[in-house]
Amino acid sequence: MLHTQSGEAFQTDRPIEYEEQGKSFTATELVAAGFGVCLATTLEPLFERLGVDISKVTIFNARQLIQDHPRKILRIASEIHLPVPIDDDAQRRIMRAAATCPVARSLHPDIAVDIRIVAGINKPAGSIE
């Protein structure tokens, strides 16, 4: 895949569910990653108003595929890790703003989108359920 404006490129691969080796990102992983990037850019102004240091925010994304044919994304799960505790009002504001992300609005309604906020804990990268 080539980004023509910047000249940046990266390789993609078929998913291991198709008996590939998982050597690179798959198209469905890129959909989940695009959702995460959209969350980050959509939420950045709100984080600034809440006094949350955006450089310390981490968003983890995973996608789950339907194994039947035709294969497609069943679910995208996102965890937003914030470095500071937040109150219930801030959490509601974040969830409301997250729903305005253009990628979220573009996903098919059959795709479940689960967003979880983990506040006040800096957690290393890992998998989400």
C-alpha cells in the first residue's frame, strides 16, 4: 500500500484465518486501526479540554471476524487508556464524542463496536478481549 502524497508505503497480507503466515497487517486489521486513529483524532480536542495529556493516551484495537462465509468483521473492540482518573461525566462525554468519529459512522450496522475506557492506569500494550 502506497500513500501517494507522502510516499510512505507498507505491505499487507491475508489474515491467518485464510491460512496465511500473518507477516503483515491485514485489511480487516487496518479497518480496526483506522477506527482507533479516528477515535484519537476525534477525541483529542475533548482530552485537551479535560486536561488529559494526549501524548500519554493509548488506544488498543482488535477485530473479530465471522468464520462462516462470507467472512467479514463481526466486532471491533477498542480500549482507551487514559493516564489520569476521570469522573462519570467525562466518561459520558468521551463516549458521546467517540460516536461522532467518521469511521464509526461509516461502519456497517452489523459490526458491533465496543469501546471501553480504562482511566488512571498506564497499561503496557497487550491484547483486548
